[in-house]
Amino acid sequence: MNIPDDLAGGADDRQVRDARIVLGCLVEPGSAALHRLVTAYGPVEALDRLTSGLESGPLAEAAALRLQGRSAAELAERLWERAARLGVRVITPESAEWPGHLADLRHISREGPSTIDRDTFPPQSVWLRGPHLLAEAVARSVSLVGARANTVYGAHAAAELGYGLAGRGWTVISGGAYGIDAVAHRAALAAGGLTVAVLACGVDRPYPLTNSALFEQIAEEGLLISEWPPGTAPFKLRFLVRNRVIAALSRGTVLVEAGARSGARQTLRRARELGRAAMAVPGPITSEVSVGCHEELRREPHEPVRLVASVEHVLEEVGGVGDLAPVPRGAQRPLDGLDPVEQQLVDAVPRRGSAHATQIAVDAGVSLRDALAKLPSLALRGHLREQSGSYSRPRR
Amino acid sequence: MNIPDDLAGGADDRQVRDARIVLGCLVEPGSAALHRLVTAYGPVEALDRLTSGLESGPLAEAAALRLQGRSAAELAERLWERAARLGVRVITPESAEWPGHLADLRHISREGPSTIDRDTFPPQSVWLRGPHLLAEAVARSVSLVGARANTVYGAHAAAELGYGLAGRGWTVISGGAYGIDAVAHRAALAAGGLTVAVLACGVDRPYPLTNSALFEQIAEEGLLISEWPPGTAPFKLRFLVRNRVIAALSRGTVLVEAGARSGARQTLRRARELGRAAMAVPGPITSEVSVGCHEELRREPHEPVRLVASVEHVLEEVGGVGDLAPVPRGAQRPLDGLDPVEQQLVDAVPRRGSAHATQIAVDAGVSLRDALAKLPSLALRGHLREQSGSYSRPRR
């Protein structure tokens, strides 16, 4: 437990933090409209404008509706109390443990027709459970995501990667879902490593319930985090909004197993949009839950997704110098140390009996001079046997 | 059987063809030195210079050794006789059925230190068994290659691709080896399609022996072809030399399954060097014989190898207009026709009981105006139930 006391929120900028935490409660995370407002006025004044009636429009109306007649100060007080009661922390961009690279999220908006693609801005606040500083925990991290309905193969791949990355000191980030996510978290814990579950609901009611024991272990040894305040239910859209944070927190995202329609593909897309390493694990072409991975790997070069088949491959994408994956041996040297003429001579020696240099040269299609020059050396090196100028194959 | 009589070799350029066939017998195929000589002098004079002592060096010496004191005319006569006796054809670039795109082979030389990489020039002649014209047979063709020691998965993938391509009128080219090659040939035959086996030995003694029944069927329904004259044994180097022809004959090569050191990877490399489509089938990362495929798929964008998981994917690489593979549905529309605000509203309706518009708007984080505008439409479309202004989830 190395959490400095001041991170609980006693610093000079308390007013700013309060505003952020209230904004994070009143407005659904990622909002482009809120981001513009906060950028223009700062969090304190932005909150004031939203709650005083100075701003109009859906954002202000929704925020006012959620305030339910309370003052912003009252709500802030209640949120702090709730955090203390539940034993959770809440941080904002002003906190020392806020990961600076979340700010990259401002750049990925595509201004598409859907709010899903427009509302990709950074969180105002993040709620946490666990004995680690978020910025430190994610400094060297990889996101492993994938299908809920995974196969045994996918579980094996997620476990291999999660265990191997955690064992090498990399934090494994995922979404806490059934299937691939849960396997990745568990593998990291099994390796004695660090894992971060980024939830789409309150950290006090992690979803799904069947992963409760896992969430408790993560809260004790890793980090459970969420943009949504305690008590928030996991709505469908929130998973998609949350995905941008999984992609932004790490140096790269690996899609382990995914059907054509898997939401995990959206996380990989966010990673690409953010300039993070985007990776996918191949699988059998007969598997429905590798279709999404294969489609990602078929993207054109301007939307690169790298095939990864091992921890080393992942480290090559996200790691620094010294993490290059060794290329499997072979292919470059198909002749096992013989030059092509030597190989052709060896092959031209009959499988039974023996032959003189001339016949070997004829069959090999090389000059007698080359045959006479190379056959003795081949015999000397044990590739052939020589007796009275006649060559045969060595006994095995 | 639609083989014109003149293709057996009775045309005006008989002298040129004879020279080519003799050159194809005296010199190992692919030779850069022979290619230079033939380009400079034409086949007839090139042969004359090689056999008369006008040329010196290893090429001339090896050729003279193989001639074994006979004249070139005598050897030509013997080769034609042998062809007639065995019921095989032999063609040269002068033949109507010679595939013109074999000439692309002249461009792929890298002038590396190894003769394997230097000797990548077109055949002087090709020996054939089978009731088809080679140029027609390979006009729309794909090469399927892979490991000898394949897995059940690899066999399944090769069979799917071979059967599907042949069924759509594409010729399947392969090397006649154990494993993936044999499966690809058999699948094409099973589909009633055309298949071409490119051998590294004489067409009268196809290797391996255990594929004999398959070779007989290919000779009857497809094509068995080889650059080497009848009687030639399959040396190790010859498989590698032969690979360039498998790559050159087709519009693209698919690596179905391959270990790190598989010779089939060299065929894929030749396809790339020739500007043909280079493709690989992914597989489980736990499989030793998918390692080569995955390494190929990990190449940098300037050495493109495309992941293919279906016949449609292959056709997209080699086919013309109308052959584009359909992208698996999904991913683009994660919300099943609801816009994000609608989805959020639906999710905010409690799972048990009902709620009024205001509470739903609060939980969804949207304005009351949006909630009131959209909730009735959602009820009308059956996504929600409405009773006295209160909304609940529809019964399943």
C-alpha cells in the first residue's frame, strides 16, 4: 500500500477536483460537448455554467436532471463520503497518479454521426480500488481483450500472453468481462503480476457478478477502475465508451479472440486511432471467434494490425530496445550448411552402392572439375564415404 | 483430349525446340549462365557453343559430361523417342501451349551468393502428362503449398481451399508432395476441377511413391509437369529450384501450413518476388506447422503477405471484378439499429418493474426532452413497453 495521503484529495486544487468529480457524475463520460466546455472555461466554471442555467441544450438539461435539485457542492460532499464509506479512491487529471497519456483521447474524435464516435474524450475523473498508483501501474502495460464466448484455444492464448507479460513485469489491462478478459486478468495474477480491470460500471458493483471473486482479488492485488461513480449500472453503451480507456491506458492492445461482431474489435480500433500498437492473435480459420481477429489482420497497411503469436511478438510491438522477438530459425538456410553444388552432389550419390565422380557429376549436372574439387571435402566432413575413388552414402 | 497434333513437335521451328529440349536435359533448370547464353545466341547456337567447346567454364563442362560423347542431335532423337514411348509431351517457349507468364521468371534474380537465388530463370522445356494444354490450364490458377507433416487442421484448410477454388473453375497448382500438396490436389479432383502437379523429377517417376495413385489420377484428369526429363531423380535442390515454377505459373500462392523451416515458404517468397499474390492461412499459435505461416504474415508492408481464411479471401487477391470477399457483418453497427441515445435509454429501464421518463433520463444521462422524444418511439418499435407514462422491458 503505497498511496500518499494527499491523493485522497486534500490538496490546494480541491475545488477543481470537486468540480471534475461532480462533472464525471452528472455527464456520461467521453462527452465531446463537456470536453469543449471544460476546455473553454475550466472545470469549476464549466460546472457552474451547466448547473446555473447559463448553458442550455441536452448536456445542461441532462446534468440538471441528474443533480435532482441538489447543489454541486452537496453532490461533491456526498461523492467523497461515498468514496470513504466504500474504501475507494477517486482521482482527476490534477492528481499525481493520473496517467498523462489519457490526454491522447482528445485526438481520436472522428466527428462521425454517432455519439459513440464523437464522444471519445478523456474522463473527468476515475474511481479506483486497489493498492497501486494508476499512473505507475499502467506505465508498462498491455491490454488483452477478446470474446466473452471464448474457446479453449482462446483461453490458452490469453493465459499464455497474460502470464508471460505479467511475468516480465508488464501490467495486463482488460475489461473484467467473462471469457478472454477474465482469463487475462487471472493469468497476470497467477504470475504474481499486476492487472488492471477497467469497468463500465461502479467499482463497488463490478460486473459480471460471476467474476466477483476475481474482482475482489484484483481489488486486493491490482486495480479496479471506472469512470462511472460507485453505484452505476453497466449499460450496453458504457462498455463501448469504456473501451477507449482500455486502449488509451496501455502501449498496445491485443485482440485475442473475437467474433465478427465482437465489441473487443472496437477497443482495437481505438488503439489504432490513438497510435497505440494494435495486435491480434490468429487462430483456426474454422473458429467463429477468430473471424474478428482475422478480419483485423486483413486490414490494409494504412490501418496496421500486427499478428502476434507469442509474448515476444507483443513485446516487439510495445517494448523498447532489447525486446525484439527472435525470428524462428530456418528458411534462409534450407541446405544445412552445404552450398547448392555440394547439396546437388550429395543427392546424386546413389542410395545403394557407390558411384565414381564422373557419374555423380553427370547426375548432378555439375562439371567434373567441381565434382573432383568438392567430393573429397564432402567425404572428409562425413557427408559421403569414399573408397578407391568411389563415393557412397554414410551409414546412419 | 484436346491436344493438337502439331504440339507433339512437327512444326517449322523443330530445330529450335530440339535445342531447347537438349539444353533442358544437359543443364540443370533455372541456370542464369545458360539463360545469358541463350539470350545472346538463341537456343540453337547456344547449344552448339556449349557442345562444341566454344564455351568454357563449369556450365559447358557439365553439359559436355552429360552428353557422354553423343551428338546433340542424337540426344534430341533419344529424348523424342523416350517421350513417345512413355506417352508424355514436351513443350518449349515456341509451343502454343507454353504459358507466356513463365517469362516473368527472368526478373526475379537477386544475384545473391547462392546459386539457388541466382538460378531463377525460366525453364527451357517442360515435360507433361495429361489431357490439357498447359497455358489454358494455368490461365486461372492458384498455387496451394505447405508442410509435408501437416496437421488435421491444415488438411482441412487445404481441402476447403482446393475444393472451393476448383469448384469455382480455378486450377489448383501444387508440388505433389505428401501432406498439404496432396490434399490440395485431391480436393481439386474431388470437386471435378483441374489440378497441376509441378514435379522436381521426371513425370514418368513421380515422387513420392506413396502418392502414385494420386499421380496417375492427375495424369488422367489434370496435368503432371516437370522441367526435368523423364528418368530424373528428385534431388533436394531440385525441389527448391522447382518452387519458382509453382509460384510463376499461378496468379497467387497460398501457404496453407508451414513450419519455420518449410521449403514451402520459399515458394511464397518467389510469388512475392514475382509480384504474384502472396497469401498465408493462419492457424493456432500452438501449432508448430503454423509458425511459418505466422512469420510470413508478420512481414513488413513492403513484403506483403495477405491473411486468407476462405476461398473468397483468395479470390479477392487473385480474381477480377466481382470476386471481392464479403466482409463479415457487424462491428460497424454494435447497437442493432438503435442510436446511442436510444440504446442508453433502453438500458436505463429497470430489469424488474417500471420507471418514469425522468428517472430513465437520470440513469441514462440524457435530457428529459430527449427521453420524452425517444421513449414513445422505442415503445412503438417494441423495444420497451409503456403503460400510463411508465416504461418497462418487453417480455421475451
